[in-house]
Amino acid sequence: MNATARPRSWLRRVLRFLLWTALILATLIVARCLYAFRDRSPGADFVLNLDDRDARSQPRPLQVGFGRVKINPDLSDPARPVWLAGFNQHRAATKIHDDLWAVACVLDDGTKRLGIVVLDAIGLFHEDVLKVRRRLAPDWKIQYAVVCTTHNHSTPDLMGLWGPDSPALPR
């Protein structure tokens, strides 16, 4: 009886150790997920209210406006290089081959006004999109604003992933 008791108690200790290890690991994974998916922009809401009763009761013509502006980076100071996004790390811009643009479109049906801005860039963080939305002039009366990028691999690195010492990508 003594010989069989030892293997069983050893097995119980190993199983208990594995169970506690799995429990701690699961707790750490849940904590990491909760942290990663937290609200990074408290107070920023997206409420889409597309009630068409006003538009049906008083139909108006659709008005559309467009605009664009160059957003080329300043390459005149070699002490402040502009890092290019995509393909490889540590690529500094040397000249401008094609202009980069921010193109805007505003749609207005007489009841709702939608603004769309597209940037020649590889990406833009959500916090930056919120900053752009906050800077819209109130007298423009834009209820909905969409800000997006073209995902171009020869534009300035707006996300900080492809600079010379980026921890995200190895050299």
C-alpha cells in the first residue's frame, strides 16, 4: 500500500501544479485581452441616425462638393528625415516623385451632411481620426465624417512602424 501511495501523491501534485499554472495563464490572457480591447477614446461615440422621414416629406436635390489639397512632407531638412512606410524599415524619403493628396467630398441631401476625406497614406490611428473630426468647423454642419487612407507604401510613416529604430520590425 505504501508503494502505490507515493506515485498517486506525486501524480496529484503534478496535476495540481498544472491546474494552477493553467488557471494563472488563463487569468493573464483574459487580463491582456481586457487591456488590449479597452476604450482608448472615452467619450467618442459613433451614432448613426439615418431616419429618412424628413427627406421623404420634403425632397431636395442632392448637393455634392469636392476639394483636394497637397500634403507633401517637407524634405528640406536632412537632420529630420521623413521615413517611408511599408516594404522595409529605415527608408528615408529623398525626393517627391508624385504629389500626395488629401481629397474631400461632401454630400448633402438637405437633411443630412456627410463628409469623406481620403489621405494618401498607409494608415491613420483611430485617435488621429477623432482629432480630425473634432477640428471640423461647426458652421460646416457635417453630421457624419469618414476619414480613411489609401494604404500607399511610398508615403510618410504616420504610425511609427518603419523608422530607423522601430521595435515593431527587425532590421
